[in-house]
Amino acid sequence: MQPKTADWPVIDNVIAPLAAWWRRRSIARENLEGLSAFSPAEMDRIAQDVGLSSSDLWSLAAHSPEDAELLDRRLAAVGLDPTALAQSAPAELRDMERLCTLCASKARCSFDLAGGPRDAAWRKYCPNEAAITQLAHDRAPVSHP
């Protein structure tokens, strides 16, 4: 019988987060290497095709797709389904993912989501606050008298 990882706090508290960090950095490194193969003109065209500036494309490439994971948790906390949004509002979701990926408040957001996802403190620092509020309002059930 193998021991549970809870019996090995070093794995849970040190090795697992380090491995996750390394995986994210490896993905980002691969992304940047892939983009560096393109000429500046090609980069401009690719960026324009996805609705970004070249500098935004480079900034996003320096991150892992997991860097927008907090957005899914935030959306769920306000009653929005990220999968449904991908179908009904793909452009808005893509913009929110970009902002979340580049956000400098990830640690605070993660802490707030873990402690009290319904606490309104996130509204003060989240770059997606207005979009999330609007989407939640648009999808709120309408009550009829």
C-alpha cells in the first residue's frame, strides 16, 4: 500500500508547486521560441488576426494557458459558466482571459477565492470586474410580477 501524499507534506508544499511552476515556465519558453521563428511582419499579421498588438501577443506567449485559470473560478463564484460563455460570448471571454493572464493581482485573487469567493473585495483590483458584472447582469433571471 502506497502512502497518501498527505503523509508527505514536502511533496504537497514544496515539490508539487515547484513542478507546476516549472511546467508553466516550460510552456512559456516553448511559446516564445515558436513566436521567435516569425519575422516582425508575420508577427504583426498573426497578432492582427487574433485581435492583439504584437507586444500583447509576446506578453501572452510568455505565460502558460493555466495563467487564466483564476478567471474560471471567479466566473463560477458569481454564477457564470465559463463553458457556456465560450459558446455565447467567445470574444468577451477571450478578452477576459487575456486580462486575467496579464493581471498583476493573481496572488491576491487566488487568496480571495480560497477564503471567500463571494467577498466583493475582488471588484477593487480585478481588471475584468466590469465585464464580469455586466455578463452576470445580462444572464440574471428576470423576475416577472
